[in-house]
Amino acid sequence: MADEMPRADEVQNLTPEQVARGVTEGSMLLVDVREPNETSVEAYPGAVIVPLSAFDPADIPDPQGKQVVFACRSGRRSVTASLAAQDAGYPYKSHLAGGIIAWKAAGLPTSAG
């Protein structure tokens, strides 16, 4: 696939349904890496916002045993954030494949930012 990102195989793809269930059950911490202009319009319910433009994995709250899952608009920035966190020594290997586009396509709710 020509547009495949380098090292994307180092990140676990999760479906919107898996992430929604994990957030609801309290087993996942969703970290939205979109920018404030995006999250102010539409947000993932319950997500922590850590914009990729100033990304520092140390800014992610302690997940307290939860699986950290990155999310963005389409799934590209979330892979970048996961790799950056891994490079900094964090065990954050999961992202929401397809981002908020896939989330909404699955019929899952969003909230106003």
C-alpha cells in the first residue's frame, strides 16, 4: 500500500467499537491528539486532549492501569503519537483506526468540545 506509514506495524489498530467498549468499561484511556480548533467543534466523550502539535507523552494523565489509546481525525496522527510515546519509553501501542471519521461512521456519539 503506497500510503502506508513507516512503522505502522508497531501500533495496534483498534476498532471504534472496541475503543467505545473499553472507555465505557473503564479499561481504556482515550487520548485525542487533534488540535484545539478541531476538538472545540467535536470531541470524543471522555477523551483527554493532548494536541500533536505540542505533543509530550508526559502530558498524558496517569492511565492508572488502563490501556492508552490515541485518536485523531482519520488515524494518521494517532499512529504518529503512539510511535512518539513509544520512542519516549511509554508502552502506549494502541490507536483508534480510522479516527473520528470511523467513530461517527460506526454510529458512536460525539460531544461538542
